[in-house]
Amino acid sequence: MKSLNGIKFAEMIQMGSHHLFQNADYVDALNVFPVPDGDTGTNMNLSMTSGAKETEANAQEHIGNTAAALSKGLLMGARGNSGVILSQLFRGFSKSIANEPELSAKQLAGAFQHGVETAYKAVMKPVEGTILTVAKDSAAKGMELADNETDIIALFEGIVEEAKASLERTPDLLPVLKEVGVVDSGGQGLVYVYEGFLACLKGEELPEKHVTNSMNDLVSAEHHKNIAGFMDTADIEFGYCTEFMVKFEDGKKEFNEAEFRSDLSAYGDSLLVIADDEVAKIHIHSEEPGKVLTYGQDYGSLISMKIENMRQQHIDIVGEDFKKDDNKQSVKHPYAVVTVAMGEGVAELLRSIGASYVIEGGQTMNPSTEDIVNAIRSVSAERVLILPNNKNIIMAAEQAAEILDIEAAVVPTKDVPQGMAALLAFNPQASVEENRKSMAGASAHVKSGSVTFAVRDTSIDGITIKKGDFMGISEGKIVVSDKSLVNVTEELAKKLIDSDAEIVTILYGEDVTEEDAEKLGEYIESLNDEVEVEIHNGKQPLYPFILSVE
């Protein structure tokens, strides 16, 4: 193969993303350094999945345009250190080939090299023996081979071979890896992505899962406790993992990435900054997260904030977390959030933002008090918060909380958008009562809308409804009805979205196509071109669309 176009590159991305997805648990098991401020495999998988989804929706023959779609998807979906670094690798990659319709072997090698340079610049204090090293070594090998090699498959075989060799060398660069006997987790994740790329180029299949004899040892709780024990909690200089995004605004300070990064470096370490023309995403370990957020506000509004106490995380892992139950031992988690939802995609989304357990249920299948109690007991937690996500489930949830012999509280969320907002406000360091109040407050600031169909003729609030008509529901009230799904959904969107809207999440149901959801997203953007639209396949029955407006 002498050239690579955007369509083939999009196929490579899908296969790389899928290979990483299949092995995310294994990468998580390797996540041992320096402290667990996020699961590497999960974070990289969610980041790459976001990139793959954006690419699939915008793939073109022009590889520069396809790469730009990948970069955008990775930017918005980046989670954790390794996810952000992955996004930076492909940000540099895409920028260097923006005007190229297709790539030669030499151009492809150069694009990976540009990606490495961008990623290293984004990290204030690069650490060798990590994903950065694997990316750097493999890109350098590609540049070396490109002097004589014109076949893209042969070139990429060399890149993957060197990525694997570099990964095996990571324990020589990071003592904690050698002590434990594992390779770097982020580097392993990148190797999975590259293996997927190569398999696609060669038209080969990859094994679905990585399996080794030591896998069970790696994922055991005792092993993780031993790993974390190589550090002393007092050695953590900057105790708060702080992640947030700044949406740039007119009238605020003009953004200069180099100056921004330099200023923030004074507040801590592990600093990552990625930005485009509209938004900057920041990750930093700091002792004063409030000052970091205040600085960010000089440039615009803050969105998607998350602060985690890494000292407490370390204590939770090193400390005793096993409690005896009769004659057997089981892990006792300090906290759990149990929620209710209908639709496989909705459930997966809720789990991805923090739900410990999602009970299947909703409008037509309300879980019983017993169902809720059994779900809570299955997660084995010392404290629990319950999100019913339906007004008809709140009483059952409250009864379950009374029955339980552990500290429990109900956050009275009435729909999935409120549940999503509440989950994002959950603080594992706060008390149950503090969380109940803050999560309820967060859910109250979300505007929710949904579309369903009428099962009989009726007239309500001045709206005449015929059986089979679609209905738009806003905050529990029917606000529009029509035979056309498109008309109802667009009218509902107009009633929900105003000039203050910043983020709109679309959950589309099992009878709706992704194309339909994307058309709705385009319509929403036409109502407010400043709004950020996120689309997820909720796979929920009965409700073609659920809208969340923040």
C-alpha cells in the first residue's frame, strides 16, 4: 500500500478503538502509578470511543478532514492523564496533515512524529516510562524506516513492533513498575490502539481479549493494595486531581496557550492543557484547586468540573477495605450510587459517569422496594445514594432506604437528565446528607424534555391529543402534540433551549436512527450556535428522544 486515504484511516480508527475496548479491563489492571486518580483502561477507552464516534460520523476520502474529526472527538471525550495524552497525540497528528488528501508512508511517519511533539508540549513535566515514551519510540522508528520504506503496511509493522518493545522497557524507566512486575498501563493502551490500526491495514482479525496466567493476580484487591503500598500518603505533594473545561468568552482575557500553561504550572504538577478555538480542557494535581478554577474563569465560563482527593484515594486502597460477613469475606465499598433507567445505552452512560448499579426500570416497569433493596445489597457498600429517575419510583426508593441497615438517602430525581446531573455532582469525600443536598441542587438546574406517543385520545392544558400522536413533554408537562415526530421534537427543543443553554444532551431511543439524532443536533445548533450538543444512543424503549439542557 503506497498511500492512505481518509476512508481507510477511519476504518483503522474503528478497529483500534474496538481492540482497546475489548482489553480495557486488562489495561485497568495495570494502572499502578503514581496514585489511582482514574482507571487508565476505562479512561482511554472512553476517550478513544468518543474519537471513533466522531470519525465514523464525519469520515471523508480526504484524510486531513477525517483526522480532524478524530481530533475533535478525542478532545471532547478525553478523560484522565492517558486519555488526554492520547488526544494530544492525534491533535498534533491531525494538524500536521490538515491539508493532505492522502498520505504516503513518509508523511504518515511524520504525522506520528508531530503528534509526539504536541503531546510532550502539553505535559509540563513529562515522565518517561509512560505512554509518552511508547509513542515517542515508535514514532522515531517510523521516521527511521520512512527514509527507505514506501509501503505503508511495512512501515506500520515496524512502528507496532517498536511500540511493543518500548512497552516492555517501561519497567526499566519507572521503578514502581519493575517492583510490581508490570508494564505501563497507558503504554499498553496505546499498543492496543496501534495493533488495531495494523490489523485493519493487513485485513486481519485480532483476538477479542488479552488473557494471561497472571491476570487474576493483577486484578485482585490484595495486589492493588500492595502496589499502592509502595507509596506513602504523605509523599503526595499535590493532593487534589482537578479537571475542568473553560469555554472562552468575549470580554474575557485572550487565551494564549503557552502563557496559560505557564501560569497554571505554579499551582501544581501533572499539568495537561489541550485547547481549540472555543474551549480548553485542563488536568492538574494541585493543593489549591479553588485558585486553579478561579484562574480559569479569567478566560471564560467553567464547565465539566471534577475534583478528587488523591490522598483519600490512596488511603482507601492501602487501608483495610475487607469486612467479614458471617463465614466469608467480601469487599465493602465506602460508597455506592444506585440508580434506575430503561435502555442499555442509557444504563451504560450512567455507569460511565459514576453509577455503581443501574436497575432496569422506568415508565412501564417500576422496580419494587425489594428490587431496590436487593440491588443495594449486591453492591456491598457502607453508604448509598439512590436516584429513582422517575417520580413514580421515589416512594419505593424511600422505603428501601428505611429498610436498609446502612446509611442511605434518596435524591428525588424525576427523570434521566436529572439523574445524570446528580451523578456528576457526587463527591465521594462528602457525607450522605451533604451529597443528597448538592446532588438534588444539581438536578434542579437541568431542564428535561422527552418525546413519546399517546395511547388514547385526550385533551389536556388546551392541547388536543389523538391516539398515536407524538407528544413533547417538558418538566412533566405536555407542551406539544402532532403526528410528526420531527415536528414535535423540534418544537420541544425550541421550548427548552434559550440563550443561556450551554450543553444539550440527546438520548435517542431504540426506534430512532443515529442519522435522525444528528439531524436533531443540527437543528438545535441552529437555535443556538453557542451550544455544545452531545448525542448518545440510549436504546430506550417508548421514548424516541430524551433531551437534557444545562
